[in-house]
Amino acid sequence: MKRAAQAIIDDAGGRYVEAAVMTPISGKRIASKMLLGGAHAEEFIARAAPLGFDATVFSDEIGKASATKMCRSVIIKGVEALLSESMLAARDYGVEREVLDSLTDLLPRDDWEKFTRYMISRALQHGVRRAEEMREAAKTVEETGIEPLMATATAQRQDWSAVRKHALTHAGDLGAMIDAMRDHEAK
């Protein structure tokens, strides 16, 4: 997609620079970490850095920065989807605390409940956009000859989360948020 966009811009006499945003935009806005790609990336960053851009020239080749972002998204959005699915089932069994506590041994983290609330709330809030990104990530993975099982399933869970956005009203309480997500299932 990026190479096709570059061809259109180049044919029109423009200078194409690819940008992959690598952190959440909220809070940092224009200073969010970005990877830039393309022959004109150096010139762009020279002009944009004084405006507050936090970008790194990643590659002269178009597509590398976006591939990095898409492969990263398989992990980040996948973790959101895994935590949502796990906590939904754990809540039904009444074992969410035990599941979260058990994660600390494998993946040291100070507060798994807080992290889980955050990750699930991101999926609820941005599910539509994240699902679309994951469909693009699945295409990116598929282009390498690898079947995008996880990226495809993550897109489905993100779609599922998007229609349960109302559960965000309970974002401060993981149990209530999960209950609100599950209540939608019964309707």
C-alpha cells in the first residue's frame, strides 16, 4: 500500500515520506514516536523536528517502517484481545484474580489488574480502528507467506470489543467492565 501511494505521489511530482506512529497519540500528539521511511525522510525530519516531531529516519526503503508498525501491532493488539478473552472467561469461573496473579511469575509486572484494565479499555475505545489495522496487519503477515492466524483472530476480537464500547463507563473497575461486556452478550 505504501509503495502504491509513493508511486502516485512521485508521478505527480511530489516527495513521499512514510510515517509509522509507534506510540499512542493522546498526550504526546505530534511528539509521538514515529519511524520515517523513504528517500525524502531526512529532509522531512530536518523541517519537522523544530515543530516538535519525535521521528527517526528508519529506512530509505518505503514499506519498512509500516512493516515494523504492523508486526508490532500483531503483538500489542493481540495482547489486548488475549486479555479480554481470558478475563471474560475467568470472570465467568470466578478466577480472574488468580489468573492475573499467576501472570506475575511469567511476565513480571507491578499491577496486572491495572494493566489489564488499560489494555481492555483501549480495545473497547478504539476497537473499530484497531480491527481495521489488524486486517491490514494480517495482509502484511500474509504477504510473507505466513498464515495470519493471530492477526485475523485479533481483528475479530477487536470488532467484538467495538460494539461493547459502553463497558468503558466501568473502566475504573475491571470486574464491572467485564460484566458490562458480558451483559451485552446476553442481549
